Amino acid sequence: MAQNGKTPDKKDPVIKVRGLVNAFGDKLVHDHVDLDLCRGEVLGVVGGSGSGKSVLLRTIIGLNRPREGEIEVFGKKTAFAESARMRPLEMRWGVLFQDGALFSSQTVAENIQVPLREYTGMSEALMNEIAAVKLAMVGLPPDTALKYPSELSGGMRKRAGLARALALDPELLFLDEPTSGLDPISANQFDELIKQLQKSLGLTVFMVTHDLDSLRAVCDRIAVLVNKKITTGTIEELRKDPDPWIHDYFSGVRGRAALAAAS
């Protein structure tokens, strides 16, 4: 049973990665990686520095072209797709980049409206309404709409970025280090927000993180990038993995502390 109360349908992968190879010059990042993400599942992606966590995310959404391999999202190939073929898929997912990646010259409301302007022909009035709804959805007060990113705390910027990611009512949500830089209380609150949104909206979530507490609180399954390959499993399964890095990550001092705190 999944931690969020759902049992993902293993026959219904939203994301399917097969034989993925990513390299930059002579540096090999991913060596024939396979990965599935099933509908309704929350998958956490972890790995050491330079293991290619964010590269994997960017490759799946088409921002990085792989050397080899196939990627399917909602049954459509994305690895080498032209931008015109990607647009219908891009309307079905939302992305929260690190620190929110908000446009500094635009208000929060204008930031949330960016995908609406890009993909729809909505009226200004309707976009303003949607921005207000999304702000409320992520727990930000109405007056946040007229503020600029520089006027927000780190946690508020994350929430504003999440509101933008949800602007088109996506089925699939990509999160890149969503709790990075947040204090423990804010990080816990953000984890709770993700859990609530995933449950209420029926989202499928691909979450890059290094936060053990987030993994335990939010994720159904973990994908570990190590030695240019991927190992997947639940936290309990990964704690028994013989690989030294995986063992140290999940069964080391911090891993045991996270386990004890969740018990």
C-alpha cells in the first residue's frame, strides 16, 4: 500500500524511461538507465552531488537531449521530439524548479499567469481569477499576488512557484529540490502541502530531493542514482541494499534519525 493511501497501478506508467544515456563531453552521467513512474505515485529521486538528478528531470521534460534511449510521458515519446509535439504534453505537467525560478520583474500573479498566456487564450479577468485560486491552493494570502519575488521569503517563493506549476491543472508534477534552503518547520509544512495537493488533485509526482524527511513523509517509492545507474524501492527495501552509498544514505546516522523521527 502506498503511503498516501493509494496503490499505484503498475500497468499504467505515466513516465517510462528505457536505456537512457546522458553525457556531457566525455563525462557520462547516466548509463542506460530504466525507470517507470506509475499513475498516482509519488517518486523521490536521490543521489550524490553530480549524479544527475536534475539532469534526469530536465531530460524527461525535454530541456536536455540524451545521447541514447527512449522516454515516454503519457505514452508519447519525448526524448527527441520537436517543440510543436511537446506542447500538448507540456500542458499536462507542471514544474517547480529550485527556489521557485520566478521572473523577478513580474509580480507573483503575473508569474502564475505565464503558462496561461503561453498555452491558452484566456481573458485577463479569468487569468486573474485563476491566479487567486492557485495562491489560495498553496496557502498564500491574496495580497501576495501584487508582490514581487524579492519581497517574499524563501518558503513563499517556493509556494508561488508551486502555484505557477499548478496553473494549468496538471496531471503530473515535477519538483526539483522543493525543500532546499528551507528551515525544518517550513520544509515540513511544504511536505504537508505536497501530500495534501497530491491526494486532493490526484497528482503523479516526480520529486528530486536530498531531504530524507521529505522522502519518508511524501514518497511512495525512491529512485537512487548511483554509479550512473538507478536502483528503486521503498525506504525499507533500500535500507537493505548492499551498495555502500545507498546503505550509508538510508542506514547512516541521518537515515536512522529520520526513521526514528517518523516512528
